[in-house]
Amino acid sequence: MKDTDLVRYSRHIMLPEIDIEGQKKISSSKISIVGLGGLGCSASSFLAASGVGTLNLIDDDFIDISNLQRQILFSEKDLDSQKSSVAKNKLIKLNKEIDIQAQDLKLNAFNIESALKNSEIILDCTDNFDTRKLINIYCKNKELILISGSSQGWMGQFFSLDFKDDNSPCLECFFEDLDSEDLTCRESSIFSPLVGVIGSFMASESIKRIIASEKMNSELVELNLKENNLKSIKLKKNQNCKICSKL
């Protein structure tokens, strides 16, 4: 590790749970972030600052003025520009030592393999269940770590799943009726700081998974920022799940 890195990441290295070896793991990790809305902007900022070796940013959308209320990587001069390209340029200014890739595309069954290639952890920061289902199946098949978040109004949630563990549930284990749901936030209300909090949690989960020496539990954390309430729910595999059940 270079002397400049020892200084840059010194506050991490001072944590006994991270230390130099943990920071080396962070600096060699490869993470994909799908969706650069409020969650993706927040999560990518902390992961870049933390020195994640490779960040792969994926989004096909353009920056709209309504995004500026919560998508902290963007400013008024970025309006009508591609989110992924602008995010890459902003994050490079934060940490030029890491590898940041930008893909201006919408994930589908035909491009997901190449788009997420070589990633160890996938952050699902998307706003619709079709893409979430696609990412869930991909991570399950590739035995990757999936960290997913969502937010609406004053309420947010996130969960992390490690598919290297045969006992890990998948998304459909606890969201069985996915076809009847729609997470899109284009027309829904959203409290601006909420996405920052959930995105920060997702970055935290990513780093903890990278440095973990033991298996971590699968859990869903729900946050009500209006009431400042947080609760954690342990997730278990659904033996009748159509995606991951062996029945």
C-alpha cells in the first residue's frame, strides 16, 4: 500500500475490524451499482471515498431537474446529460486512484452477463421490479452478493444476500407476488435525506461484506425517517420459492 493510501484511508485503518489488510481487500474489490438515482448517488460516493478498487456504474437515464432534490452527485449544469457519465466524472474527482467504469444502458436478459462481468457485489439501486428480478436471478446463478435498497415517502429499506451461502434466501423468497408491485419513484413522493441514509447503509453493507471473515446473516432493515424508527427482520429461505427452492 502506498504512503498516500495509508494517509487517505488512515481513519479506516485505525479501525481494528478493517486495519491495513481490510483496506487492501476494499481496494481490490469490484462492485457494480445498477441505478444512479438517490440511492446510487449516495452509495457510490461513499464507496469511491472508501477506496473500492473498481466501481461499475450502470444507468441509461438522463438528469432531470426533479432529480436534483435528492441525487447528490448532480448539479444544474448537468441537466439533460447521461447519469452514468456525469457520475463517473464526479467520482473520479473524489478519488482518481480507483477504476470507475460507466455504462449507459438498461439491463436486460441479453446484456446483464457482460454488464456485470467480474463484479463480486451488486448494488441494486433500481426503481422497478422487472430489473430487480433480473438482478436477483443473475446474482443467485453466479453466487454473488446482492445488496438492494428502496425508498418511498418517509420509508426506506435495504437487505443484503450472500448467494455463496446455500441457505441464503433470494428476493422472491420474501417478495413472492412481485408482478403486482411497482417500485418506480418517478411519480411518488420521497423525502430527500432518506435516500442518502439508505444509500449510505448499502455502502456500509458492501464494505462489511468485503472485510467479513465470517458469514453474515441475511436481514432486511426497515427505516421510518419521520419517526426515527429502525427495525431489522431476519430473512429465511422460502422452501417453496420458485427461484431458489430445490423442491
